[in-house]
Amino acid sequence: MERWWLLHISFLLLSNLQNWVNAEPQVPCYFIFGDSLSDSGNNNNLDTLAKVNYPPYGIDFPSGPTGRFSNGRNMQDIIVELLGFEEYITSFIQAEGKCILKGVNYASGSAGILDESGSLLGVRVPLNEQIKNHKTIISRISNILGNDSSTKELLSQCIYSVQIGSNDYINNYFKPKFYNTDCQYTPDQFAAVLVEQYSKQIKTLYDNGARKFALYGLGYIGCTPDATATYGTNGSLCVDKLNIAATLFNNRLMPLVKELNGNLTDAKFSYLNPSPKPVDLSSFVRNGSSCQTGGGGGELCVRNSKPCSNRSQYLFWDGVHPTDAYNEVVAKSAYQTESPLEAYPFNIQKLAKL
């Protein structure tokens, strides 16, 4: 009797393990729009300073340098893992065949909400162009599935992640030698311009079948090693004017999410601005990069330089972008946080279930 019971338990454990291994992801597909925080290689073949398909980038990524602006995974990679996908979402430049049914990553380093943002670094794929690329993918999905109704049904279940806007500030508004936006607008007026444009872009995605949106606010763009070195802090821990500008953007994005949920009732929109718990943040070295910077426009790792061996203890990998370790903490927050300041009205896990 005891032996039979043990065999029965063993069978149940094996069955559960097989179910977990073969489990479907929580959503059938995941589309990523954004900048270098999400780019997985779309800039590799472009004439730009904003590309990182060289060591030491990718030193902790299984396949080495891919074009991700990190020593390992970016935040979206980790969210994709948490959602149960067996593979990372393919970049647009590599998207072909049936893999596009799982989603596509359109993000491009130095891209912004405005077409001109980031142009000082070279060629990039602004959000408007990323949306055009998505329309191309929709046509290809429709060809694979054979009809528009099946395509519409699939797209309605996908999560659309959009994390963009930093370059509209650090590579536009706060670069007066290259742009005149700081003369045209106050910081609050510029935030209004950005969010108005962003609203149109999100509605274009909605008009093309998107129904589940994860819209990310801006982080503390004034606390990066590059920002503090470039602008100085005047006695503060960070560059206050950059953080204030980012807050003005976020303060307009949150009401937009509420408005979209009220007006487009067959879709779900969530505002996300995940951050680590203070106890987690305190475990990271925050005042410096874990690689030798000076590449790209000065903020990226020097090609083939040797990074710190304890990089997993650092918040920043280069002068702007987080380490794999920090990305993991923030991704888990976006996925499961119950704080309305970090995810409202849904975290990623809840959004997937809707």
C-alpha cells in the first residue's frame, strides 16, 4: 500500500513537471515598442552611435552581444520569461516565419515619441516608424493565419508594451545645441506636447487591433552616471531638472491611461513605473557604471573593455542603462507589484489574465 502511494505521488509530480515545461505562456503574443531600454538588436545595422553589438555588452547573455544595452537581459526579456515564453521576443530585423505569431520587438536605441529625438546620435527607428513596422507584421500575420478575423482575435489577446520618452528629454529637450524645443516650450508645455503625440500613437495601435497596453512612465533620468557627469548636481544626489521634467511627463501619462480606459472600454490600459523596494535598492551600488564608459556618444561601454567582476552589485551597467541584476528586480515589480504608484490599474500578471 505504501509503495503504491509513493508511486502515485511520483506520477503526479512528474505530470505537473511536464505540464509546467509544456505550459503555454499567459498571453499568446507580446509586442514591444520603445528605445534602448528594450532594444534587442534593431539598431545593429544602422548608421548610429546608439548600437551595442560588441563586447562587453552581452557578457552575461547566453548568446553574447545581441544589441541589448545591458550586460545581460533587458527588463522586457525578464517580463517575457515571467509570462512563460520559452524564447525571447524576436527583434523586427530578424522577424520571419511563424515566430512573429509570438510577437515582435520593434524598440530602437535613441528613439523617441517625436521623430527628431535622438537624431544627433544617428539613424534610429522613432515610435511612428515602429508602428509602421508593426502594420507590416500584421499583414504578414494575416497571411499566415489566412484571414483578418483570426488575426484580430490573436492581436486582441497580446500585450503591447510601450516604454519610450527618455530620449525626448536627454536627446532633445536638454540638448539645446542641437534642438530648440527648450526655447519653444516650458517643461510642462513640452510634457503636454509629448503626451498629446503619444496619445495619437497609442490610438493608432488600438485602431490596428491592440487591446492590452502596458504603458511605462519615465524613471529618474537625472540619476544616471551620464546625467550627473554631464550636467552636475549642484549639491543634489541627481540632476533635479531632468527628474522634474520626467515627473511632469508621468503626471500627464497617468490621466491619459485613465481617459483611455474610460473611452475605449473594449481595451485595457495600464500605467507602469516599477521601482525596487528600498531594501532591494540599498543593495546596489548606485554611483557609477560597471563598465568603462566613453563609447557611443560617451555614455556607452568602450568596445572590448573589461567590465567589473561584481557588476551584479551595480545598478548601472554603462552610463545610462541598468544591469541585468537591476532589470530583474524592476521586471518582477512590474509583473507582480500591488502598489498603485508602480502599476495602475493592473500589474503585468493581472493584465495578462484580462
